[in-house]
Amino acid sequence: MFYIRQALLDDASALLKLARMVNSNNLPDDAEILRTKIIRSRKSFSEGDQLTPSEREFIFVLEDTDTGNVIGGSSIIASMGGPDRPNLHLKVRKREFYSEDLQTGQVHVTLQLCQDVSGPTEIGGLILAPGYRGHQEKLGSLLSLVRFHFMGLRRTWFANRIIAEMMGTLTPDSRNMLWDYLGRRFINLSYKEADRFCRQSAEFITSLFPPEEVYASLLPPEARRLIGRVGPETEPAKSLLMRLGFQYMGDVDPFDGGPYLESKIDDIDLVTSTRVVTLGDPVDEFSEQGILSTFEHGKFKSIRSSYALVGEHISIPADAAGLLNVEPGDELGFTPRNPSSSKNSSSTQRTGAVEH
């Protein structure tokens, strides 16, 4: 079986190995930064009510009970950016030009560096060990969806707007053509150097990158094609978020051109349908599936399990109850697999599937 819990300092080495498989600010391949983030996450889980939004960060890990190994992770940053450290992106626009004399026109795509100081909540850091990708239990989707389940349990800890920075396309040697032909023309650092330095400070970007619109038509085709695109390994995560209601609003990462997806938190059914239910007595048949969790004294544990729901009482298989260490009468966080068919439920219902 598999379950998700909050990250512990003992997970640092396993998370570092996973981080080296991807290029992510939210799951950095730097031992000291990663350790600091885990400590910050541990405090957020245990003292979230006492922290400001900018202090809250949550790192989740996926554990295989058969081996005891951490095989994946994901994260939530409650407030990304602010007046002291704005969140940077390139705004993608289309400019139309027309010549009366020639009776013809052109449409040009422009890119402009913009700063977001509104402090949206950011989801990220999603990684699953290669040997578990394509698993029949859809572990990648569980790592993604558990974040919305947690938001539903602690709605006031998060912003009204949720963003997700999707990884752009990299070359086999970890370069990015958009950065090589655009960013590096103004900032004399390699893609990896700039990305790593940005984890400490983004001042160099705002100081050296031009504030005016840059015409993408001046870039070679191989660079233009990367604007708003993701790599093959990121496509499943992007598709899942799009199915949940996230949209591409024309903002891309200034380093690799990957799209920023966003949604209002109250437009995400997985968040609004999450609620607390009471564990009932065992039953003989379970016809539905959802996400269940316990969250007490700063300790979070979550699984995907079959269930039977009657009103606010839920029954789950004995092995699931054992993994969560709960008994009849205990409270559980609950998100149905198909929220739209389970809202305001007062009787047992069948839920459809959300395929990931």
C-alpha cells in the first residue's frame, strides 16, 4: 500500500535523490536548502494557525509501505511572492499591425517581464520515482490531488488564487533554447546558473532584463516553439490540472518558457467538496473511491481508498483504517473522487471517475 504524509528531516536524503531527477525551485537539488524547507514545512503543519501566509510551506511525501521508501513528493507554498520578493513571469501578448498601402498585416507575439506582488498560493515540487510512474494506483495523481484535499481542510491558510508553474522543455544536457536565445542575451549566465541563483535572489533579473516588450519574431523558430509549452514528462501533470479547471492565462516562466496555470481556489471542486466525516462501522461492500486523511497534532497522513458513505458517516476497508490508525467514531478528512456528484450528499451515492 501507499500513503502520503508530511515530510520529515529523515526524508531529506530521499527527497534530494528525487530532486536531482527534475529541475524545480520548489524541490531544489541542494541539501541545505532542502533541509531548510523541510524544517519550514514541519513548522507549518504544526503551527499553521500561528504563521503568516508567507511563512507557510507544506511538503508532502509518498511512502511505499512494502519497502518503507519515500518514492515521491509534492508541495504547497501558501503565499508566493510579495512586495519584497515579487513573483516574476513573462506576459505573452499578440500585437496586430496592418498596412493600408500593402493591404496586408502581421501578428507578432511579444514577451514582457512582469512582477506579481499579490502573493498567490503556488503548488509545485511534484515528482515521482521513475519505477512507480504508470502505476495502476495512479500515484502521480494522488501526489497532486492531496494538495487540494489539504487546502480544503485548511481553507483559510491559502490565497484565493492558485498558480502552478509548469516545467518547460529542456535539452538532454539540461539547457533551454528559449533562455539561450533570449534570457542569456541580457543575463550572461547559463540556464542552470541563472535558475540556481534565482533561488536566492531575483534582483539580477529585474535589473538586467529589459522592462519593455520583446518581439518573439526576432527569436529563431526552435526558441519560439517553447513559449507556453511543457516537456513530455510534465504533460500528464498539466493535463490533470487543466481537467481540474486550471487555465493558461498567457504567463510563462522567464527561464524556460513553461506556462503558468491558475485557478480561483473556490472554483476547484476538490477543494470545495472536501469536508470532515466520521468513521462508521464496517460494511460488506465499497462502491466508491476518494481521498481520506487524518490531521492531528501537526501530523498529516492521507490515502486513496474505497469507501461507502451514508450522510456524514463513512466506512472504509480494514486495511485502510489500520494504515490511518483510526477506529469508528474518529474524524477523517474526506474528498470524493467525483466531487460534483457527492456535494450535499445525505445518502450513499455512486461517484464517477476522474481519470488521470
